[in-house]
Amino acid sequence: EAQVTQNPRYLITVTGKKLTVTCSQNMNHEYMSWYRQDPGLGLRQIYYSMNVEVTDKGDVPEGYKVSRKEKRNFPLILESPSPNQTSLYFCASSLFGSSDYGYTFGSGTRLTVV
Amino acid sequence: GESVGLHLPTLSVQEGDNSIINCAYSNSASDYFIWYKQESGKGPQFIIDIRSNMDKRQGQRVTVLLNKTVKHLSLQIAATQPGDSAVYFCAENSGGSNYKLTFGKGTLLTVNP
């Protein structure tokens, strides 16, 4: 089944404790992206990657890192999480260079930083 | 404690009625638009898309209308069912090297049986 898989689904952590949210897609998509979703603010892009070893900042990159060492994986790293990073996070992928720019989303990771 | 309100536009319809969800987009250079459905606890799911060289596109029970003059997009759902209850987002692709989709804030559709 074609899908984007995120882990974990739920995570509660303490301020300053490094964490990684994993994202993997099995559709051979070149484009991958991370979004956060907050009440009243909608979906905002954190980082994106157009191919292996190519990543760039989205609209709200502060406090986040990403890497793209393999085509299928795009982990989101919070080196020192803070409470304002409490949010619902979505990974998405898209077939790049085709006429279809629609994203396939993962099921989301709900992160709480205390 | 009470969380900050979603302040989402809401639409409540009776089962079997038609629903129309509206969206104003911001960038006149956007050339591709998508409607997504997000059910509680799930990620957004693709419903239907439309390119800027079209003004109407139909799917199964859904129709998207695009009015580029006023930068307006609408999603029509025919014979709305309880399973259609969800938050609906429009998204625009404004081109450029990022291929980023910019999402609207969403509309909460509630279908009453």
C-alpha cells in the first residue's frame, strides 16, 4: 500500500531533550516536506526536501533540523524542544517533476513538550 | 484549561443536502489548487484538484469551481453524508522552485443525520 509512515503517533517529552520524528514513504517520491498544524494557524511548512541531500527551510524552521540521506526517509529533529513546539506534525511527500503536485500525508505525530 | 479556539469557519448541513465550501486564495500566480479532507485524528486526504486553465472539475459527488478573477475556489459536495463530516482545506501551489502548497485555515463541515 502506498503510504507515508510517521513515528511515533504520540510523544510527550520534556524541554531540552532531543527527539526525532521519523518519516518514510514507499512511493519513490522525490519531494518530502514537514508541516506543523496549530489551532487557528492551519498547516505551516517547516522544512522541505526536493531530493536526496537537498533540503531547505520552509516558513517556520526555527528549532528544527532535517536530513535526507535516503530518498524514502526524511526525519525531523528537535535538538532542544521547547513548549512552543507542542503541535501536531505531518510529513508529506509528492512525486516531483510530474503534473501532479498533490501531497500524500502521513497520519501525524502529536507532540507535547512540557 | 481552555485552549485557544480554532476559529474555523463552520458549515452545518442535513444529510442528503448539498454542501458548498468556499476558499479565497492569495496568490494570483498560483496555477494548481487542491481540496483536502481531514478527519479527526488523521492526516489530510486528497479530494480533488484543478489547474488554473480550468474553471470547473468534477469527481465523484464533488465539484471544484475556480474563479480566477476574484481568486476564489469552492468545493461542492452532492448528497452530503455523515462520513463527509471533517475539516476541509483548500491549498494552492504558487509555482517557484519549492513546489510548496500553501493551505487555507480550513472549514469544519458537520453533517446532521
